Amino acid sequence: MMKMMGVVESKNALRAVLLVVCAGLVGIAQGAPPPGLEPSISISVTPGELNLGSIPYPGTHDSPAILTVHIVANYPYGAVTASATPLQHPAGNSVPPERIFIKGPATPGFVSMAGPVAVSLQPEPELDINLAFRVETLLADLAGTYTGTVTFTIGPPY
């Protein structure tokens, strides 16, 4: 799970920051680790804080920052997916997941985070997934701080 925080610096500027809170893990392995090893799987995200950059005017803006999801496992696992909650403003305005986009090795370019998005290709014992983000802002988006969550989920083996 990742906490997202966006800071709007002026009426027309949005600065979004991703903060890692923890990594989500779901699924029961149907495979087994080598004999004598305890089943183990870990997921981490680097950097712990990701600045998506300032957005000076309404529109679609690509973040210059890259987020890396690192997975280490000694047994089979399935797809790694990412999902997002809205970026919420304290006054009630929000940037819905439909306007947050993610791009990784398993996506055909930037994909809306309106629903879970598969971000991994082939599961491997050790895997790094580099992800880019895009945010679409509107003139109606209020200045201020926006917070939300991105959750990475490891599914069961195929």
C-alpha cells in the first residue's frame, strides 16, 4: 500500500508526492519453495517518497519520477497489480483514479487506474518493476493537499 499526497501550490499548480506506507500481499502459493526453505515473498517500493512534479495548469501531465517495485520470492506467484484510491482534498474535492495513470512493462502505455492494473509481465524469483505515472487535472481541482493510496497486490500463481 502506498500513500499518495498531492500538494497544489497555486490555483493552477498541482504537486503530487507518493509516500510508501507498506506493501500489500495477497494470495496463497500453490507451488512450494525448494526443500528445507520456508515459503517467502517480499515486496518493497523505492523510493519511499515519489514526487510526481508540479502541474502548473489543468491538463494531462507526465511525472518525471520513476517508482520501482522490487519483489523477491522463493515460490511461484501470479500477477502484480496496482490500484488507487482517489486523491482527496480536505475540502472534499478529489482527483479520481480515472485521472491517475500508470505505465509499466505489462501495460500498453499509460493506463487509467480506474480499476486494478497488471504491472508485471512474467513472475521471477527476483523482479524489479519500473513504473511511471501521469495525472490529469481540471480547472475545478482546488489548490491544497490531496492524499490517497496506491496498493500493490501479488496474486496467486497462474
